[in-house]
Amino acid sequence: MLRHVVLIRFKPETGSAAIAEIERAFAALELKINAIEALEWGTDCSPEGKAQGFTHCFFLTFAGPAERDAYLPHPDHEAFSALLRPHVDEVLVIDYAPRS
């Protein structure tokens, strides 16, 4: 199993309509790309104040690295990235294999 965590900090000028479109487009990837086993997302609600302006977290689960590797160049992922790119101030991506 592999987890793919995407944190997004939007540009200050990005409006709520554009953010809502990006949220819908990212969530829709689960239905378009078979390599994604699960996708969940949400916005920061931590009382700690340590988000450094990152407001959105998208959390994807893949069966393993091969499925993640198929997802990254997938045309629907690339189309989403093109939609997102003009609105992003910073993006942070971390992939990890869960351990307990």
C-alpha cells in the first residue's frame, strides 16, 4: 500500500469559485483513474495555527508504487494539474508506505 498526500496553499488572489472547481476536479479523479483505491480530502481545521497557509489536504491510497506511477502521468491527472497550476502558491507532496 502507498499513500499520496497533497497539501495545497492557494495564491491569495484565487477566488472561492476557482477553489470549488479545483476541489470537484480533484475529487473526481477517483472515478476517472482506476489506479486510485481511495481518495479523501478536506480543509484545515486545526486549532494549532501551524498550517503555514496550506488550506487543503488530498489523501490518496494506491495498492503500491506501480499504481502511483501509473497515476502520475495519467491524462486525467495531467489535466487536473493544468487546472490547478495557475492557482497554486505552493504544493507539498509526500508519499509513504504505511507502517504500524
